[in-house]
Amino acid sequence: MSGGMTRFRPLAAVCFADIVGCTELSARDKEASLWAVDELQRLSRESVEAHGSRVVKFIGDGALRNRSILLRG
């Protein structure tokens, strides 16, 4: 690129986490399934804070997270 300007391009990492068997668990033990969902949300929040990403949304027993960075080149 002319003028000595550096080009950057965006890169995004996306993560979706889901609790396997949560529907079955909720049918057997509602308290346990609610605890598992709370734990997923807590751990997701801790993870995004530690890695500079963000929670896009929580969907039932799942969590959608992403992180965007700029790459030189």
C-alpha cells in the first residue's frame, strides 16, 4: 500500500458451548439442570473477562461468545 500505511484485516473467533444432556437432566432433576445452566453462564463470563472476548447471548443451556482481532497484512 502506498504512503507506508499498514493494512489490517479483521479476524473473528466464535465459540458456542452447550450442555450435553441438559434436556434429559431437566426432566429428571430441575434443580440440577438450573445449577448447570448457572455454572455455564458463570464460567462463560469468567472466560470472556480473562480473554478479552464477549458473550453475544445465552440461549437456553447454551452460550454464544466471540472475539475479534485485527491482523496485520
